[in-house]
Amino acid sequence: MTGKCKIEDCVAPISCHDGCEDYRNCENWIANNSEKKEESAKPSTVSKKSNLSWSGEPLKINELHLVSNRSSPIVIGIVGKADAGKTTFLAMVYTLLLGGKRLKDYGFAGTKTILNWDELHCRLEVQKEKVAFPDPTSVGFNRLLHFALRNKEGHLQDVLFADASGEVFYLWSQNCDDENAEIARWIYSNSNGFILFIDCADLIERKNLAKTEILDIAHMLTHDLKKRPVVSVWSKSDKKKEVHPKIRKSLHAELQGLFSNYKEIDISNFLIPGPDEVVHINNLEVIDWLMSKIMTSSAEDLILTRPNINDLFLNYKSR
Ligand SMILES: Nc1nc2c(ncn2[C@@H]2O[C@H](COP(=O)(O)OP(=O)(O)O)[C@@H](O)[C@H]2O)c(=O)[nH]1
Ligand SMILES: [Mg+2]
């Protein structure tokens, strides 16, 4: 048997440094076959360390510099009660883009949260018959998912989707200072636009109770909204016809009365008979509409009024 001793000065197999009669029984002796085993075991124990500054997982608030160091990202707040279909909506948007569908004014130009997008996409695929997503954990959870988008002029725009646990929005809608609603407050103050979820299944089951809870959240949204756009999505709209017509109409009218920069869109993850709009078109239309509103309002904000067009100093442009 060939091999070697771990101790450098040992002359085994001639004689054992530690005085063992049979050098093969010495704990320092490494036979060739076991050495090979050790070597082949090595790669699995050495973890591959990435040189990237980002991991592909959802960004945390204290990691926003990873995106904001190259542009001012747009934040889209996903607002609604638990189980309303918020996370599934994000999974569907990514799945549609992956499948070749396109946003109206933007091309997909990358993401720093690829692992999480892929995880959402895989779950949606695996569970085609029954879309089931566990609500992500605690009220302290804030998932920031990233898309880099490129407009037709070639400019890059980073977008972050803030997807928190639905529980925090309920707490926030009941008391905006609730100590467990910190994430909802962050999303509210930092978002450039909002997607408000109207859960058709909940409206069918809990009727006016569900409606009141949606309106509570909507009222809270109006509090310091300014010109920020809100799109209400009737999620699980494969069931919208089963929502009592009175509830449907009154909720629509009340929401319409609350917001000015506003639109309603039906979305679903299940194909319904007839022209397929709710899945393949409407889910992306939500992003299209919000992006167009957000980008126009920020362009408006940037228009400067020159007090004096003849003022040489104010009108000076360096060459
Ligand atoms: N009927 C129907 N149910 C849906 C649809 N999308 C999601 N669901 C159901 O709604 C549940 C909650 O979805 P999820 O995205 O986790 O809600 P979240 O808590 O708001 O993030 C899932 O378990 C699905 O069973 C849909 O398009 N139609
Ligand atoms: Mg969720």
C-alpha cells in the first residue's frame, strides 16, 4: 500500500515517527485511497463565494444603494390584505416577461433579484391547477423585487416592487401609527405609485366586511397621496361575476370618488373562456399604466419656469 504520513519528518513506511509497530495503524498515516477520498470530498465542502455585490435574493431597505447608486429607482407599492393575490401577481408578471410578452414602453434589462423572481415563477408553474402561495412570514417582512427596464430612447430605469405581508396593511388601515405597521408606513412614504388589491374571492365570501376592509385601506392611501397614481386591481377576477353586483358597483363608485389619478383593471392567473385578456394582457397593463403615470408626473415636476428669459446668468449653458 502506498501513501504518506501527515508529519513532515516521518520516514514511514520505513519506520513510524510515533513509534507504531505497523505504520498503517498510525492515525497520521494517509493511505492513497483515503487521500483520494478526501480530495474528492473537498469541492462540496468549499462553498462558491460570489464576487457580486448582490445575491439575487429580494433586496432589503438597507441594500437599496445597490440599485440607487446608478439611478433613482421607482418604487411601486403593492397594497392589499393577506391572500389577495399580491405575490401571485408578481409571479405572473415575471412569468409573462419570461415567456416573451413585453411591456408597452420598456424592455426588460435585468434584475438584481433573479433568484426570488425565479422562485416565484417555478411555484406558479408547478401549481398550474391551483395557484397557491403561502403568505410570506411575519409582519416585519418587506420583499423588494427589482427590475431594470430600458425605454425606447435607451435610458435605464430601475423599478422596485415592494411586496409586504398583507397583515401590515390591515393593521395600518386600522391605525396608521400601529407599532407593527412600520413596513406599510415605509411603503406608503416611499412609493411612487400603488397597486391596490381588491380580492374578488374575499368579496364573494365575506361580502360587505371585505368591502369595508378594502375601503379602509383605500382611505388610508388618500391621506398624503398627492399626485401619486393608484391602480386598483380586481384580483382573482375569474370569479368577479360571482361578486354581488351591488357590492361591485358601490365599491367601484366609492373608489373612483376617492382617487383622481386612478384606474381599475381586472386580473387573474387562471384562463377564463373567451378572449384571454385578464391573464396575458391585463397583468402587464397594470405596470404599463403605472409606469406611464409615474414617468409623466416626474417629468412635469422637472419643468422649470424661468423668471427672466433675458437673464444671461440664468440662461448660461456651458459648451
Ligand atoms: N381564483 C383565483 N385564485 C387565485 C388567483 N391568484 C391567486 N389565487 C389564490 O389566492 C391565494 C393567495 O395568493 P397570494 O399571491 O399568496 O396572496 P398574497 O397574500 O396577497 O400575496 C393563493 O393561494 C391562490 O390560491 C387567481 O387568479 N384566481
Ligand atoms: Mg404575499
